[in-house]
Amino acid sequence: MTTSNNYSDIEFGVNNNAERYFWASYYSFGVLSSLIGDTLILIASFQKDTFTINKILVTIIQHIAVSDLTFTISSIAPGAISLLANSWVLGKALCYRVYVGHFTFAAGMSLITVLTTSKFLILKYPLRAACWPTKRAHQVCSFIWASALIYPILLLAVDKDDVHFDYRIYNCYYGYSSDAWKTITPILGFIFGIVPNIIIVATTVPILKYLADAGKSARRVGGSVPWQGALTVVLTALVYCISTLPYVVNEIAINCMKDPSELFLVQFYKCFVFLTMINVVANFYIYVLTIRSFRQFLLSKIRSVVSLLVSLQTSNITSTAGKLQLFN
């Protein structure tokens, strides 16, 4: 593991303790939201009628949840620990899990693209879409996972030891020190950064148009709009674009600017990494907001937990009262 990179010095970290604890709390909230939220999403997605949206979308949502969980464990959780400790305390070996983070980040971006594209095709070809098997969705998502392996394979092939702790983001980071990255980085940035955003925008705009047109038609005839699936996809795409836009700007700027300023390399880099977490955390809250059946599933689970706690408390009170009677 190399330590020669300039950003391995603590001077590039968060020097104000209050600010550092704020970011540690932000990361901890993200870890809890993802671990609990994505686990509940996966559990609910395998139960009948919990997600009352197209089965193809549910299948893609399952893959996105797995991607988010993996990214949380491999990247966000170590970042939270490092912020609290103000250094890397997880050991040299765990620093190399940076390859998993790059893999899941690339896969997650592409899976959101599959989600918006699928919804667009479902709206455009509703009769055909009704016959599409979930197996096809799994095959497409599997292809995305396999394609995302290109990223960590290239990192390992060029220089597997170019890994260091970066105080800008309080996480381990691949250094891209080899001259080969001058050619490779723009290509990867275009494939995994710019292309997904272009596709997402190109497919989300027609979905928004569908929602607007469907709303007008429904008002004319006094009907309702089947908005759940479309709104879920639109909000997911919107949050994705907001959280990853700084990443795209960073990729373009780094490859176009001959001598980027220190402010850009440090502060903007911190900003885009911290914002990226929003995309991982937000999906659970989006589904709660837009999918009524998922809300009902969560409420039923909450009622079950509350009922269990009440019964345990009642049992403890009864047991305590019985012991007191025996004592008296």
C-alpha cells in the first residue's frame, strides 16, 4: 500500500472536530439507513404483492439494493469509522477493499440506467412488457455486474498496490499514479459516468411526459393515474443525477484542466464523494414515499415488533408481580 500521495497527510483532513463529528454522524446515518432499508427492500421484494409495480422493475430494484448494501459495507462504513478515529484504523489488508467499492459504484450507476430504461420501454411497449419474464431482467442485471468488473480488473492490472488512505474523503483510495491512467481514465469516466447520466436523462424525460399526459387524461374522465412505478423511477433518477453530477463534473474537469487548483482537488473532491452517498441512502425513503404496498408492509412489521415488545413487557411485569406475591 503506497503512502506517498500528498493527500495521505492529516492536513488535508477535517481539522475542526465539530465538523468531523458532523460528517461522521452523516455517514453513520447512511450506514444505518442502507443496512436496515436495503435489507427490508430485499425481504419485501420476495413477498407477494409487497411491491405493486411491474415485476421487471422489482427485479432491478433487488439488484440495486444488493449494490447499495455492498457499497455501504465496503466504502461508507469504513469512512464513518475513519472519521470518528481521524485516521485509518482498519489495517492495511482492509484498505484493499477499495476495489469492491469501485466495482459496486460502477455497477450501481449502470443499474439505475437499466431501471429508467426499463420503465421507458414498459410505457412505450405495454403489451410486450406484460410478457417479459423476470429472468430477462436478471440476465440484463447480471451483464451489468459482469461489465462493472472491468473497473477493478484494470485497477489490479495496472498497479494493484497503488492504494493509500486519503484524508480528503477519510477512506482508502486508488492513486491512479501510473501514466497508463492518462489514457484509461477518460474512457472509464465516459463509460461509467457520462453515458449513464445521458441515458437516464433521455429516458426519464419521456416518463415525466407520460405522467403529465396521463394526469391530464385522468382529470378529463375523472379517473386515476397508475403513477407509482413511474414516480418511483423518476425520483430515483432525480436523486441519482443530483448525487452523481459532481462526480461527472469532476471527471470532465480532471481530464480537461491542465493544472487544477488545490481548492478544486481538495474541497470539490470532498463534496462530490460526500454527495454520492445520497444515492445509496435515498432509495429506501423513495419507495416508502411512492409505493403504498411497501408502506403497508413496513407498518405491519412495525406493529408486529411493537406487539412483541408490549407482550414481553407485560410478561415481565406479571413475572415480577408473581415474585413479589411469593416474597410477601
